[in-house]
Amino acid sequence: MILEMKVPSPGESITEVEIATWLVKDGDYVEKDQAIAEVDSDKATLELPAEASGIITLKAEEGDAVAVGQVVCLIDTSAAKPEGSAPAKEEKKEEAPKAEVKKEEPKAEVKPAPAAEKTYATGTPSPAARKILDEKNIEASSVTGTGKGGRITKDDAVNAKASMGTPTGGNRGSERTKLSMLRRKVAERLVAAKNETAMLTTFNEVNMTPINLVRNEYKDAFKAKHGGLSLGYMSFFTKAVTRALQLYPDVNSMIDGQEKISYDFCDISVAVSGPKGLMVPVVRNAENLSFRGIESEIKRLAIRARDGQITVDDMTGGTFTISNGGVFGSMLSTPIINPPQSGILGMHNIIERPIAVNGKVEIHPMMYVALSYDHRIIDGRESVGFLVAVKEGLENPVELLMDNNPKKALEL
């Protein structure tokens, strides 16, 4: 029996996927539920499992865009699992030379093509070609013409590439690869965010000393109590953000046409770097989670993103995003909004800097924070007030984030 394997729907609104990698070869025997391919959608990379055991016949190439429901391979379920196939291949290899015994025929002598004679037209661009070369700022003398008499044609000009400078030795190779569907979708969304929103960024700085004091005092007990789970910065930032969103609900809103949608819950998207590029999984109802709950969920999502097991559902939704460029050493940046959300908080690296404290100069670990927001829906008062509220929560975590009871907040 021949089973047709069709592309399953990876999620709502996704109509096509791209075959990223075939994990098996045409003619291989596959087991049921064995991963046979990785497919890219515009939201995630997913594995395609075999629906039955048998011999597989591939019907699509790597890099092909295929519609949801389209047949991508056939599985012959009546075929038995092959055994001892190696000797058969060796016999074929031995038989191959016998079939190659042919009567040698005299080879025609290949004469080198005569060099093209130079004429007045050699190296002269046509009017259309000259216009294109001028637009590209390319000298006609650097282009080889393929037209009659060596004239530079319009096609020659279109295909001409500007010089990369005078080579001085060394390897100067280049490679052109097709962007994955996920990467193309990310690029499309980033450009849309810049073009379709009135994006503005406001900045502030945070003294991280209070958080460090809490972490240094309780991190060992937290790890011991919660099965090796670390007490990181993300739980403090998530708690500070959910508190600020409840104080400034416009930041937790979205524009839909001529209407504003406001949410009474906080689904926090967390930007993480995965093998396939930027992933933004969502921590659901973060306002109801404890420090342990937030750290546990972020760790789970980060592992799934790193292992390429993130699903569309993990990244669907989200009302606000937190991006931590500090893990890569970024000191300051302007994060781009994650549409259709209206705000994103950028974290950065922590550097000890001198600051004024009660009229004295002291050195403290400081972090710059940035809030990019859609000015169409969020006014300056709300955006600045939101970021100040985040700063206040981070600089006074025991009172504002832990209700003056760190042990209870950390479930110790």
C-alpha cells in the first residue's frame, strides 16, 4: 500500500512551509514516527514525522515551498525492512565495469576558439547599458561585452557588479545562500515594524545593587529548594514589567484598525537566540507567576528554542516583549517593536559606574534600559511613567516586587 504523506497544518493562518532539510534519502526505509524532515514555517522550524513504516520516495526538494496539505513524499508500507542490502550494492559495482566495455572511437580534435577581433565597438556600451552602468557607478572598461564586436549590451550592464577594491592577496571567496522562510518572515516583520508604526524609544538607567543583594543572599537556597533552578535577572525584570503594565495599561494594548485592544493579562514575549535565528516564545499570564514559576517557564522555553523544538503555539500571542541584549555585551540599543504589540523593553549589560548617591560619588553596577513604543497608542507620559515604574521596581525589589517578604516570594 502506498501512503501519501501530506504537509500538516503547523498552526492557524499558516498556508505554506519550506522543506529545510530532508533527514532521510530517497529509497530509505523509515520507521513510524521517525523524523524524516525539518520544515520551516514563517514562525518556527518543525520536524515532520513518518506516518508509517516503509520505503520512502521523496516528492519535494530541499528549499521547495510547499502548501499545507500538499504531498511531499510517498511511503510504501507493504515493503519489508531490507536486510543484507550491502552485498547487492557491491554486486552492482562489480557488474558496472563490464557494461562499460565499448569500442573506442577516435576523439574529435578540439581546436581553441579564435580570439575575437577588436573593433571600434569593443568595450563600448549601448545607450541603455551606459545608463545602467552610470547608475551603478561602474566604469565601462571593467565590463566585458558579449554583444557583436564586443559591444556591452544591456544584459551585460545589468549583470555587472561593482569592484570590491583592488585585491591584495588572500582568500576572497563569497557564498550566496537562500534565507529560510523563518528568517525571511522575521525580516519582513522588522521592516513592517519600522514602516507601519510611529516607533519612539525612551531610556533610563537602573542601579542593580538592590537586586544583586537579594540574589547573593538567596540564590543558593533558591537553587537547592527548586531542583537546581537559578535565580536570574529575568524573573526580577518580568515581575517589574508586569507591575508597570498594570499601572500603565496603554502599554499593554494594541491597535487593530481604528480600534484599541486592551488586555487585563500580561503575556510576556521573551526574545531568545536559537539555532534558526531569533525566537520569541511567550510566558503566559506572567502577572500570576511567582519568581520560581517565571524562571522555570523561561528555562523550559529557552531549552526548546535551543533544541529546535519550539512550536508555533509557544510563540503565538504576547502583549509585551522583553529583549536582553546584555548577554551579548550590548551597552545600549533601540529595540524594535514586535508587531502587533505596542512596546518592547531592552535590557543591556551591567557595568560598574560612578554615580551620585546622597551627595557622594559611589560605584555601583548600572544597567541602561530602553523602551521602544508605538507613539500612535502610547503617549510620552505613559511611556516615561512605565519605564520609571520598571526602574522603581528593580531598585526596590523587596518592597515593590516581594511585598517585604523575600523568603515567601521566593518560596523558600
